[in-house]
Amino acid sequence: MISTQDWADTRLLWEYHQMGHVPRPCSVAIGLGSHDLGVADTAVDLYRRGLAPLLVFTGATSPTTRERMPRGEAVHYRERALELGVPASAVLVEPRARNTGENIRFSRDLLSVAGVEVSSVLLISKPYEERRAYATAKKLWPEVEIVSASSPMTLQEYVDSIGDPRLVIDMLVGALQRLLIYPEQGFMTSQPVPAEVTAAYERLRDAGFTSRLLRDEQGQPLSQTRR
């Protein structure tokens, strides 16, 4: 049972995870691989609007995408973009990345080898991954301006698209945990987290929305180091 308080806390996390950036013309658009083909659709929309002359899709496979995207996330994204009319010359594929950090580093290296000058990036992710992707890119590619983008969806629309409300809440909780602990591990820049967002995260964690949490050797959820 998902309580009224659970949903209120989930909405707080949903709103926090989104950066609220207004898409603008950038050197390139990078779509981060996942189970969600909506990332590719959003990249195509931005391309059609003239906001990026080149698309990069990045991602290998994961346990959650292996069946649906057997050729790799980036390859399936490219196929989707070509189906929607983007010319092959406007799409690059990075097929090796298995996490957000590799998405950024491998895409950066691919563009460098291709001789593409990059001063700004439209970074496209799932809606609840905008802030995590932004913080990772700012750590690994600090000289480039990052503009976060995702499919324009409400929380309810996203829940309906996934079809599993509890899984969606688990994913939002897991993404918030990483924003809390990854800066100390050097994986991303630190993001200001309002007290009410931290409290919402802790209530949801304590209510059992934990399937996407990172855990220590004793099986306990990893937490932010207290200073």
C-alpha cells in the first residue's frame, strides 16, 4: 500500500530530480542509455527543433535492458532516431558505457576523436535522472556548459508509462541516495539538497522503498557521511 504521505514525498523527490533547464542550442545532444526509448524520442525532438546539429547515443546493456535492447541501448536509440527521420550522418554511437560516469567520459572521448568542438551539451536522460546526470557531467567535463533535458512528463504520466508505481518510487529513492553519497566518492559534484527533500527520502527509505539502494557488505543502505 502506498500512502498519501508516500506520494507527497515522491512528488518532492520528482521535482528535485529535475533541473528545470530551458533547452537551448548546444554543440551536441547526448542521450544517456537506459530502458526508456523516450530518451531517443526527446533527442530527436531537440534535433528537429534545431537545438543540436549532432546526436550521440551512449550505453551498452544492463540486466534491465538486455532482453528489450539486445543490440545495446545506444544502438537501439540510433535505430529509433533513424526510424524517425534523423540522417545517419547526424548520429554517433558510443556502445560501451555501463554507468553514468562512463556515459560522459566515453561520449567526450568519442567526440574528441571525431574532431567535434564542444562548448555546450544538451544532456538527455530519464526525467528522474536529470540532476544525477548533470552533477556527473559537471564533475567529469567541467569546462562544458551542461543543459539538462528529458521527456516532458508529470510524475503520474511517468508512473503510468512504467506501470509499476512502487518501482518508480524505488528508482527515485535510489537516485537521491546516489546524489547524497557519490560526491564524497568523487563521482559527481555536490548538489544542494533541501532539508525537506532529505526528510522525504528518509521517510520513503524507512517505508521500504529500497530495491534500488546501494548497500554495504552487511546489506545496509549506504548513507551520507556525517560531518
